[in-house]
Amino acid sequence: MGIGDKIGNQAEELKGRAKEAAGAAADDDDLKNEGKADQAAATVKKGVENLKDKAGEVVDKITGN
């Protein structure tokens, strides 16, 4: 996973947390749910990137790199 992807995913997660907190403070369920969705999307992206990293490691071991 590239550093840009890691930073982007972390930023998306933090944005989601901020939205969720703002929604909770303003009693805005839509904003709170949007924040939760942003966090979930970031988590899925992190999982996919981790899977790519692991697959790359396996390929490197097989090929001897």
C-alpha cells in the first residue's frame, strides 16, 4: 500500500469521525450516519490495501524477491 493511500484512508476515517461527532452534537442523524458510512468505507479500503500487500508478499516469496 502506498503512503498516499494510507494517508487518504486515514483522512477519510477522521472525516467520518468528525461528521459523526458533529451529527451527534447537532442531533442530526443523517450527518451522524454519513460519518459512520465514511468510516466504514475507509475501513474497507484499508482491508483491501492490506490484502494487496499480503498478496504481494506471497508473490515475492514465491518468486524469490
